[in-house]
Amino acid sequence: MVVNKRPGDLVQGDKTGDAPLSEVVKQYIAEKYNKPGAVFLGVVHRLDRPTSGIVVFARTSKALGRLNKMFSERETEKTYWAVVKNAPPKIEDSLIHYLKRNSKQNKSYANAHKVPDSKKAILQYKLLKKLDNYYLLEILLETGRHHQIRAQLAAIGCAIKGDLKYGSDRSNPDGSIHLHAKKLTITHPVLKKKIVFEAPTPDDSVWNACT
């Protein structure tokens, strides 16, 4: 099951007690397929709450195991769009940092060199479009670290629009950040064929100017 998550939606339940997307999808499956009793739904990966875009859920335990393996072994291709305030230093580049997570702050810090308890983070970006006041970047993730895109773009002076935690000068009114999981390429866990999902961006003036 593939969903285009709205900014603000929780993928999985947390201490806030807010209804997560996983429960909404379970209810949808139960109603659409007239399933009595408990519905199985496996959470394969997550997006940060203020981020929008593609989220994949598994409908069987077999699919969950295969999808988890695919994601952990980097057999997927994940493409994001990010709107940033400042122009990147290059039109396109590969970024390598060592991210250290601070759980109390729920934040990751990007280091140029390896430090204790850090994890290597790699992404590629390219400038897609210059807007009136912002820049649209396309990001291809090679690793999947906590807040990776947010931390790595902030480290090169390109904080994402609305992302106060990583250096944006102001928040978005709805609490979102302009980071969107745009495209995902995976191999179907049962049919074994490659499939590509692409999610439209949220409907706001900045995102609409990107397309």
C-alpha cells in the first residue's frame, strides 16, 4: 500500500497520542476489502512528521520482510524535492557527512569527518529551478539516516523552507517543511517487477511554482 502523506501526518503512533497514518490506512483496507477483524499492516519506513510524500506499507508479513530487506540493503531509489532559501554552492554535487544524533533534541548534527557514534550519510543533489525567492533542489538519497536531508542541506547553508530546527528563519503557517518524498523505485515484493511511484507535491503557492 503506497500513500502520499500530507505534512503533519504521523506515520506511526508516538507519545503525542495523535492518530497515525498507519491506523487510517488499516481502516481504509478494512472498509475497501470488507475485512472483518484485525487488519495486518507493516510499517516499512517513515517520513518526518512535517515532511510530505511517498510512504510504503506492507499488507502481509512476507511482503514486510522482503521490503525491509530491500530498504536496509539500499535496493530502492528514493528521490526528494526540497525548497531552500539560499542558492546551493554548486549546481549539483554529492554530499558526504557523518551524522551524530542527539535524541534529547531529536536532531542530527552533520560533521565533515567521522566522530564517535556518528553514521556516514551520502546524498546527491541538483538545482532544478530558481523561484522568485527560493530554490528547488532534487535529492537522491544513498543512505537513510535520521533527518539526513535536513541536516546535510543545513550544513551547506541551504536550510529547507519552514525548517526552524535546522536553521530556517521562519516556520510555515501549517507547521510543514518544504521537503517532499517525490519518487520511489522498488521491486514488488511478490511480483518481482520494478515499479515506480511518483507523488504530486502539496497544494500551496510555493510548491505550485515548482511544477
